[in-house]
Amino acid sequence: MQKHYLNYLTEVVSHQWNDTALTDYGEDHEYTFGEMAIEMLRLHLLFEKLGIKRGDKIALAGRNCANWAVAYLAIAAYEGVCVSILQDFTAEDINHLLDHSDCELLFVGPYVWKDLQNQTMPAKLKAALSLADWSPLYTQESVSVPDKKELDALFKAQYPQGVEPEDISFSADPDALSLINYTSGSTGSPKGVMLNGRSLSNNVEVGMKMLPVDPGQRLVSMLPLAHMFGQICELLYPLCSGTHIFFLTKSPTPSILLKALKDVQPYLVVTVPLVIEKIYKKNLDPTLSKWAIRAFWHVPVVGDIIKGRVKSALKSAFGGHLRYFICGGAAMNPVVEKCLMDIHFPLSIGYGMTECGPLIGGNPPKYFKARTGGVPVMNMQVKIDEPNEAGIGEILVKGENVMLGYYKNPDATNAAFTEDGWLRTGDLGRLDRKKNIYIKGRCKTMFLGASGQNIYPEEIEDKLNNQEAVGESLIVEREGKLVALVFPDETLTKRMSRDEIIALMKANLEKLNHLIPSYSKVSNIEVQDKPFEKTPKRSIKRFLYK
């Protein structure tokens, strides 16, 4: 029977009561495992006071921090439903998602609240509480949020002798809805992925078995916790293994990130390929391109010495204690991947999607095979739908990790599954004899942001097409940047010179970037001289444009 991740957490809390669990990097705020558990119980009393019941929806929208983790775990252990919303969605979109998800309570960070406070809150939302200190930022007229003094009194009445490790027993129904994770901030028909405790717990157990860790190891949380990749790999799996997690509470610039890695010395780095590719290009490529290095790279003994030094320098850049370097979300540059495998860097590239919470494929570094997304993880099946002569077709999956469906979106849910219950990934690929998953392309059009965010070009195009004199548009990705290709509305631009049209599009670009999340900013608009090539259904043939 599947063990709930909250049971693992209970065991860790009991064994590591006085060990530090959560730290806001560079700030004077942290929790031991015991303090974390006690704060979760305090929040349970707060939920009760606000009339929150089992199964009610509670949203989280804010940058990574220790209190984000505590609130998330408190919601799970209360058997509420956490609605994790990416902090970079626009205020309008966040407000729409709060309404769509039927949230009764919101934990919100200052970065998000700055703009969200100007929105009219959904009728069902009872209160918005600060992620800094749980203080109320918004309440309905009939709602009273207990302050710290009142909460202290409630806690003392509930636990007059205080709380000891043996008093902690967190659990939940593994089959009940536990999380709604929105894949985008779309105001049309948003896709709120519904995951139960069984999916999350299987993901956690996969991490614990694939990447075992000794209690007390350290990790830097840099991916957005509202994104499933960060939520599982940088919070739930490591915390249930007894890891001390450091949160980057500000936007992780390269200088902040490198200093944090040096200070924390993590055992694990979880990232997207773009990060290591940038480091390779800046720090390794100039050295590896030298004639002498290339000449001796494959020479016995001498080549091994060179590779050893390269590996040592790269591990040092990540703090010096690295045991696992895990990438996901996109294919890695093959030159970079080959170099990392040549030097026996502890690399593994996984495969997943939000709808699987997120893991589908993976492998420990020692078993990782180049150009693959690993093999199907524990309790997951993978097959290829209608493979062609090369064995390539759409990747279908089934198993414990698969979502329950999309919240209040039956049409999208039905479209996501085959008649016999397999989830359509939208990815093209093939399997080898050992079940290694080779990704060959995407049926979908999603791009992956530098920090793991999902970027849907259609959403950007919808907003751009509403700008002045834009006839039709297409978003493409070039070297990690988004570029908009625009064919102007000729009825509005026929009397304008090309320079005037370009100037107008620059103004449109500025307006567009105020309407979309920061991670999906468009770097440039290129004006097209003729309409885009279309399919019989009048859809743009995206594959023709780069």
C-alpha cells in the first residue's frame, strides 16, 4: 500500500526534532523540524477559527520562502486542497484563478500582493494572509482573523503541556484531492491539474529511492515552488528525507545563486538545461575549445587528468559537495551533455509534466543514458501510440502519478485521455529495449522558461493580436529568448512607411510586456512582409518559422 508522504514527514520530524529544516537564505528566519511541525499545528487552529473544512481550497501565491513551505504542508496535513499559483502570473490572472478554484483562503507574498490588492477579491474568498507573518491583508466583513496573541492562547488551550515529537502524527487520505496546480494563468478555460495524495507520495518515494540522501544534507531551492518540478524535487522529496532546505527569497540572479551554492554546499542541484548550458558556454567552452585540450581529451591518462580537473572545477562552482545534478523540462544541448558525461559528472535528465506531478521518467546518474529522459519511474507505465516505421509516436502514460483531471474543465480532461485511460502527453518519442524514453519533439507548443516556468505562446499571441495594427502573430524561441513575428493589419498600415510600422510595433512590445508575466517577456518584434503559411484549418504552420 502506498505510504503517504506526510507519514514520511512525521517520521523525519520525530527523528530530527531539533535539526534545522527550513531557512530563508540570507535572512534571520528559519525553522527546526520541530518548530515547523508546531507552526503547522498553529495554522490548523487558524483554519478552524476561520471555518475552513477538510476539502476546502486554500491558495498559495508568493516567492519561495520557509513560510510558503510551512503553509503548504499545513494545508496538506489539514486535508485541505492547496491551490499553488505561480507568483509571476499577472494580478488579473491570479484573481481569476482564485475565483475559478473556489478558494476560501489565500496565503500571499508581498511581491504578489503589491498588485493583487487592487483587484476586487472573489466573493468566496474569506481572507488573504501575509506569507511574512500570517497577518490579515484582506478579510470579508463578517470574518475575523485571530491575531498572534489570540492564536497563542488557542494553542496553549489545545496543547497545555506543549508539543513533543511523539505528539506529531500527520496523515491524509491518499486518494483524496490534495493539490490543484494551474499550468497557466489563462483567463479563458484555465487548466487546474488535480493531483491526489497518492500521486504526490509516489513522486516523493521515487525521489527517495532514486536519489537517496543522508539526513542533514543541504539544498538550495531556486525553482518556483508553485511549479511541480520545484515542489517535488526541491521541497517534498528532500524534506521527507531529512534535508535542510535554503530558500532563495529574491529573484535568483547569477551572483546570488553562485554565492548561495558556495555557502550552502548542496548535495543536489535541480534545474533546467538552460542553466548548465549558460555555465558551460561562459566558464568551460573557452577552455575546452583550446587546441591542446581537444587534442588530449581522449588520450589515456592525460585525458583522464584533464577531465578530472574539469569535473572538479564544475562541482566546485556548485558548492563542492554535489552528488546529483538533475535536469528536466527540456532537452539538453548534445555538446554540453556529452561533455558532462565524458567527465562523469553526476548528471541525470528526467522527463515529466505537471499532469503527472511531475515525474514520468528518470534514472540515477550512474544509470543515465545520453539523449533520453530516463526509464519509466516506479508505478508508471509508458507506451508509444501508433508508432511509425522508426518507432516514433505520441507518448502515452498511465499509473500512480497521473492526475485526476482538470478542475471544472471536463472537455479538457476528456481530450487528455484515450478511451482506455492512457494520458496523452502531447510529446513525440520512442522507447528502446530497456524502456529508455527518447523525446523526439513536441505535439504541443509550450516553451520552458529559465526557472522552469511553462510558457504558452498562444496566450502571448492572444494579447499581442489585440494591440494596434497587429494582423496576426507568432511567438518563437531563439537562444532562450522569445521573439514575436508579426504580420501587420494592412487595412490600418497601408499608408504607413515601414519605419513607422516598426516604431508602432516597438510601442506594442512595451504594452505587451506589461500584460504578461515577467518570465514570458518578449525580447523583440519582427515585422513579416507577407501573411503566415496556413493549414487547411487556417492555423499557422508553426514548424515553418524559427
